[in-house]
Amino acid sequence: MQGEAVPFIVAFGISAVIVWLTTPVVRSIGVKLGIVDKPSSRKMHKEPVARIGGVSIFLGTASALLLCWWAGWFGILPTAKEYEIWGVTIGGLLFFVLD
């Protein structure tokens, strides 16, 4: 059981590190491009807040998924489950691109 958890822990760690490293960069880009939520009387924040934080989350998730695929960790899943993962991933990619 413990050995089976290693790929999940590694994937989570890779994803978390990539999100942590890319968030300040994505925030900076969002502010420079004006993709921000501006303060108003109805909002709690006092400074503009970038609205493209999902980019960091997408990069972290996609990187972890590609790492798992490259390392062959999908081999522990039944083939039917592997197709489900790719279906959800492609759906997530479409939401990311279209939003």
C-alpha cells in the first residue's frame, strides 16, 4: 500500500511546487496586462487583484499529469480508468482555453 502512494505524492509535490513558483509570475503578468479585479465598495481588497490565477493551477496540474504519463505511472490503472483521466484532462483544457 505504501509503495502505491509514492506516484501520487510525487505528482502532488510537483504540482504544488509549480503552482507556488508560477503564481507570482502569473500575478505580475495579470497586473501588467490589466487583467485584474478592481477594488470597490462591495469588495474586501484594497488593491487590484489578478484574475488569472487559474493559469498557475493549470500549469501545475498539467505538469504533474504529464510527469505521471511520462513515468509510466498510469500503468497501475486499468485501461478504462486511464481514458477517464484523459477525458477529464481534455475537458479541463477546453474550460481553460475557452474561459
